[in-house]
Amino acid sequence: MHGPEATPGDGPAPLQALNLVRTPVWVFDIDRRRVHWANDAALQVWRAESLAELCGRDMGADMSPTVATRLAQYQADFLRHDARFNEQWTLYPEGRPVSLHVHFCGYRLADGRMAMLCQGEPVGTASPESLRSVEALLHTPMMIALYAPDGRPLWRNPAARASVRDAGEQLAERFVDADAWQRLAAELASQGHVTLTMAVNTAAGQRWHEVSARRGLDAVTGEVAMLVSETDVTPLKESEARALYLSDHDVLTGLPNRSFAQQAFERLARRVLQSTAQPALQAAVVLIDLDRFKDVNDSWGHAAGDALLVQVAERLRRAVRRDDIVARFGGDEFLILLCAPDVRSEIERIHPRLRQLLAQPYLLGGSPAQLSATVGASVFPDHGQDFETLLQHADLAMYQGKAGGRDALAFYQTGLSEQLRARTQLEQELRRALAEREFVLFFQPRVGPKPGQTLGAEALVRWRHPQRGWVLPGEFIPVLEAMGQMRELGRQVFELAAQQQAAWHAAGWQLKLSVNLSPGEFADPWLLQDLQDTLARTECPPSALELEITESMLIGEDDRPLETLRALRALGLSLALDDFGTGYSNLAYLQRFPFDTLKIDRRFVQAPEHERGLTGAIVGLCRTLGLRPVAEGVETVSQQAWLMELGVREFQGYLFAPPLPAADFEARLRR
């Protein structure tokens, strides 16, 4: 009932007539949270001295959010249709509770706003439990509603009313999934009660509610009704979904993880075994390992490495078909699961696209970087019947690809398992070799332009194996890198070099001995302290040693490489830039970093005559910047003659001598 319009003050005649009624009646301005008008009986209920005093009270000052929500619901229903409500309310005039049965209906004010006409009747001798239960139903966040057997709403508490999209919404319309609603109705019919977690439609959108329903009777009509209570468990469901997602996915890249991949493979294997198609379906496990990814972490830092892995993951997604599964195994290893009638051909078809996508430049710390990957594959059921076996075989194939030069695709072949056992044995032997200090140094002379003139040497590590004899670094260095043991080897090599150089200097040989520094050592925060301790312990003059640094170790997002080089120079060590022109080739390094020597890589020294221009340019740069050029890999007299014409005065290569044991190198010095 919208009723007559009202005016402020004593009110229009229809309201004045209500002063004759002993029942308390008042008009409440919902928007302004104030009583707009009240009869004498209402003034007594509200403990007001006058109408003006009552209308001046700010009812919103201590109004609870629940009551404010309920009033807004009333107003919305009054505006939409001719709504009437009968509810038990407890008022608190001057802080004293007064319980009334209140009849509410809409009342249009003179300015057009919708207010509420309230008519109260005393509750009488209601028990404290009854009064408190009504108050609790008003304020509880639990949504409680009563429905007729056909789903019509009979009553809702404020929380339930706030949750529905429309006051007349049927119970079946509440649920997102019709099958879930049918299940709830069936269990309610058979058992009389049910509790389910269900997706529901609410005024705030779709939510997850724990819904409890039980069959009972309507206290007003005595007819069958459904009492439904709902609790919002959306945060809990979202947490569960997040936990489930994290258990199956890699946090960094968002790709499925090893656990997910294993489950996916089992489904794929069942599909292959159950297929009757001709030709028969096959599945494959494809393992992808990024080549020299450790250099990225050592050069740019782990944050840049993580950013690179995210880019790689996205490119791998684009390389495969929509139904193929790309997963990350941790570190720099990824996995692809795929299924096809001729799965080997499918892998060979995908591989060029994968190589092309991965080879596109990456931007790390403002500098371009390039990447490749080695791929190993095994086929189900030919190469194994279970995921772990196939994964192991794909890993063997991948290592075979790396041994063949990296950036390649290799399929598992019979006999690779024996190679795995050999590799495992090699790793065990290398751990023992580090512990027993089985590594020794050979020395390749660095000579001058005069015959027999030895200016220094480069220290090159060899492994003295107890049974096999001398083992070259090409066999054990990649394994130590994969094992994460290069820093330990580097510490031993520097100590051996310092000991030997201290002995030679004591014997009167004034030589410059160069020692290679690995990326892992260069990035080690304890590098300077380790070198300083070793120099002090061996009494080796720092000026007698030269550290060789490669270009890739100088790439970074900050000034750490420059600070490290300056600190090495402060120790008294000389610095040489090795492999210049074979990596990133940034000429700014030559000006910015404090190098003494530039070593010309063997590929420029041994270049055919029509490609020798670059070598001349490198020597010219050395002359301009005051760097000493040293030519590596000199193997012929003509190469030396050409380099001398360019101005090179220091050489290293088999033309003069291979790497020599210390005793042979000393014999050469004596001659």
C-alpha cells in the first residue's frame, strides 16, 4: 500500500486520525533514518516527550548494518509492488528493549520518496528464548528461508533476502546446476534432510554455498514446507581450487607440473590401448632441456632466468597442437605429451617449429639473448610401458642429443640404458675425484715472436683417472656442470695454479700464468675471499696470475660484473677477455671493463684468407684501446707470419707445443 502522501510536522488529516488509535503507529523515513511522524501511542513506545523530539532523533547513528540492509530491502519491495510485511522486531528506545509484532507497508512522502508505515502490537508474554531467537534470525549472516513444496518463497531472513536476485525467486531458480538441484530435491524427498555444497545464483553473482534443507511444516498454515539454510563457502572453495591448481601446476610458468603430466600420460596410455584405429595410435614423452641455461642465471641473475622461462613456456605452447600437453618439470626442463598414429613423424614435424620459436631473441635486462634446446623423445608402447620408464628413456635420448652438439632432436634407442649406467658411474667417480683431488694441471706455452721465447702459459685441467689414465676436459666438464660442481673444480684449479706459479717464481722464472674462470665461479659471492685466501696461503704473487673471463659472464642487469672485475684488479690479478667475437661481441666491454689482454679465438686465427678482415679489425681495436692481443690455436707457420704482420706478438697453439705436464713444461723452460 503506497497510501496517502504525508507532509512534515503534525501530518495530514488521515495520519492525525491515527492519534485516536491506541495501537502505536509511526512513519519511518528510510532514506534519512528518522521518524517522520508518530501517533501518541508510538511516542510512548519510543519514550519521546514530543513528536518534534522524536523526529529529531538520528536513528541511523547506532543502526546495525543488518537492520540497514533489511530496511533497504523493504523499500525496494515497496517500490516494486504492493508489499506488506509482518515481523517481530525489538526496538531499543533509550537503550531499553521493546518487542513488537510490526506490520509494515509502503508510504509515499510528499516529496515522492518511499517511506514505511509501521503499526505495532505488543508481543505479550514471549519467553526470553523466543525474543532472542527472533533477534538472532535478523542479524545472523546465515541465509535462512522457508519454501512451499512447489518452491515458492514463504519467508526469508534479511541475509537470505539480500542474497536473492528477486524477492519472488523460486527455489529451483536459485541453483546454477539443474542436476545438482534435482539431486538435492531427490535426497530431500527420500531422507527428509540433505546438505550439499552447490553453486548458486545470488545478487552478487555466482557463489558457492553449503545448502542444508529439511522437510517440515509451515508454522502458519500447517502445510508441508522446506526450511533451507545457506552458508557462503566461496572463499573456501576458491582456496581448495587454488590448492588443487598449485598441486598440479608450476607456479612460475602456469604450465602443468610433473604430477599432472603423469596423470595425463596414464589417460593417454589408456586411450592408445583402447583404440581400434588403423594405423594404431602411439603416444610419446618428449623431454626438452634448455642448452646452457645455467649461463643465463650466472650472467643475468635468477630473476632474469625466471623471466626467460616464462617466455619459453609461452613459445612451447605455441609450438604444439591444441590437444598436446606442455608441462614444466622444474629447472630448465620441459615436457610435451602427444598422441598420433605415427607419433615419431609428428614429433619430427613439430621440432623445426619449436626450434624456430625458441631461437627468436629474448630481451634480458635490455640486452638480447639467444637460446636453443635439446630434445629427447621416447614412444609408448615401443620404448616402455609406464611413465617413469619412458621419461628415463627420453632423458637418455636428450643426453645423446647434447653429446652430439646440442640444439638437436634424438629418439631413444636400445643401448642407451647402458650409457645411463656409464654416466651414473662417471658422476660417482667425479665426486670421488674432487674429494681425492685427482685433477692436475697441464700448461700450454704462450710464446713470443723470437724462437724458443716462452712468455707464459695457460693452465688447463686434466683428470688423472686411477684406471683410465688421463681424461680430457671435454668428457668431464659437461658432467660437472650438470652436477653443479664446477665451482669446486675451479677452486682446486686456481689453488694448483697458484702453488705452481709460486714455485716457478721462487725458481726465478718470471712467467704470466693464465687460469680460466667459470661463470659459476664469477657469480660466486665468495670468489674474492677464496682467491685472496689462496694467494696468501700459497704465497703466489698476484701479478704472476691472469684470469680469463668470457664475454657471456659480463652480461647483467647491474654493475656487479664491473665491480667484481675491479675488485679482482685490486687484488693485483691481471684480466684477459677470452673468446671475444664468438658470443655477444659488445665493443663497450673493451672500454668499460679493466682488461689487460684480449685472446683472439682460434676460429679467427684459422679463418680462410677471404675472412681474415675481422681478425685485423680485432687487432686494431686492441692497439687503439691499449690491450695486448694473444692469438690462440696457431697451428701453421703461415698463420703466425700473417698474425705478426697484423702486430700480434704473443701466440699459443700446437705449432709451438700442446698442453704439457709441469715437468715437461719446466724442461722446455730450461732448454
